[in-house]
Amino acid sequence: MYDILDILFTHGGSFMIIGIIGAFDEEVEKFIEIFQLTKEDTTIWDIYSGDFKDKHLVVCRSGIGKVNSGAMTQYLIDHYQVDLVINSGCAGSLLSKVKIMDVVLSSYVTYHDFNPTRIMEYSVPELGKVRASTKLIHIAEDALKKLDVDNYFIAPIASGDCFVTDEVMRDTIYKATGAYAVDMESASIGHICKLNQVPFLSLRTISDFSDGNDDFEVIAAYKSSQLVKEMIEAL
């Protein structure tokens, strides 16, 4: 399928408007610092914006969960007319080969708490497996290579409104979805982007094994922000 971003790159134009969504402070603060963004005058949302070279960046902290992130995504599309959306942050691993500090680029996003599955299949675009932008995946891979990061996967990410903190729940989600990572926002962001025909990618660094033990959210979030910065340089 022809990627909408191919049209943007082929025909050029004015500023490309890039939306970046993180759930909590640590997932967005590096973007604010690196790109010297200023806070928008909004009463509800934490949104920061600024120009970088030939791009306009809109970075926002959505809050945790599917409703917050879905609402934030639609707000970005409606009020800022973003050309693409990147979801940056951390996630839990759903299988042993995906280790802490590994990176997962979403091949597609799906819900693990939308039951029964047959309802999700006709209520969510692409039968509940919402595919990310191929172009953005390729750009993310190039960024990973530039930073000498080879511990990454292009794989499904599953989302739901709960913390996954035990092995039984973790294994159940993996068996039901085939996802390599679990979070609380990627699927709703992808869902809204797909409905609006806006290219998206979720880029997540693994912070824990979804078992309730130690996690490394801050370090993982920072690693994701470094990778997204490289993507923005290349766009």
C-alpha cells in the first residue's frame, strides 16, 4: 500500500507538522529540553511546540491510559493538523527474548482488553491489528543503526487499561495477541490515527518484564526519546 508519507516526501511543501505523544513527564521532557519547546496556552492539555529546521513539532503529555491518549491524538489532528504521529515511551516485555532496554517498533498495535475478540475485529480498523507506517518504521530502523542500537524488534504492541504485573497475565496477553510488548496507549493512538488517515508509529523501549519486579522507566523513556530525535533529524 502506498504510504501517505511518500506523498509528503515526494511533493515537499511547507513545514512538516510532527506530533509526538508520551504518557507521562519522563516520556516527553527530553523533547522539550532538546528542541527548546514552549508550552501552549491550553487549560486541559500539556502541549509544547516549536520549530526545528523545516519542521514544526507538537509534543504532548497525554496522561496514562487509552482514553487519555486517544483523546490527545484526536486533539492533535484536529487542532494542529499533524502530518504524522510518533508515540514514544517505555513498555513491558511479553516474552523472554525481549529484554530490558530492547526497542520495539510497532508493526501493528492491538488491544488486549477488548473482549470478545470478534467484537474488536469489526469495531477497530484492520480487524483490530492496526498497522503502523512502513515509512516511519524504515526511518526508525535507520535511526537505530545510526545510534548503533541492534537490540530491536519490529513487532506487535498490545495495549490495555491495566498494569501488567504478574506472569500469568503477561503470558495470557502474549498468547492472545502475539505482541512482544505491552503498554496502555499505543493501540488507542494507532486506532485514532488510522481513522483519520494519519501515519503513526509507536516506538517503545522495554523497561520491565511485566512481572511486578524492578523497572527502568526513566532510562527506557530517555532511550526512546533519543531515537525519536534521530528520526526527526531524518524526516
